[in-house]
Amino acid sequence: MNNLNAVPSIVFRDDDTIIVQGPVTIDNVVKLTQDGIALFDDHPLTIDLDKVTEVDSTIISMLLEWLRAARKHTDSLQFINMPESLNSLIQLYDVVELIPVSINQTTNKRAI
């Protein structure tokens, strides 16, 4: 399905926040995973998922790979603004212990 108005899938950094934009699916998850890891450094990072437009189960592998990579680069990695579809996948695949889902709806942060 080619939609010319579709948001492109990119990962970019703004200060200590890594922003994921567009769909994260089997079609692009490997590139997004690698592009995200390339942005890691020795500073605490926040991954903002607010601009994610579509997910499939492969996003779980991306987040887990980022967590592994973060252990090599930084002490702190947190995910914020997770789409509800991602929260559902985290619960469905029973990885809440690995990717904790915060119940604090005011900040919508999931600390890792």
C-alpha cells in the first residue's frame, strides 16, 4: 500500500531525546534499529514514540535491541509517549518485565 502522503519512517535526535517518526514495521525495523543505535552516547536518553503512526510486533525487537545497546552506552534509557497499540503488544507478548509500562498517565513515561 503506497500512500504518497504517508509520514516517512525516521529516527533522529534532539538533545537527549531520540524521536521515532512514522511506521515501525517489518519493512523498516532493521534500519530504524540501526539508525537509533547510531544516535546513542554516554548520556541518559529518552525515546519519544509520540510520532509513531503504525506498529507491528517487530517494534518489540527494536525496543529490546535498543535496551541492550543502551547498556553499553548509557546508564539510563526511558520510553515516553508509547502508542496504545504498542502497550497492547508489550502486554500480549508478556514483556512487561523487560519493557515496563508505567501506569503514570500524567507524564506518560515508561522508565527503563
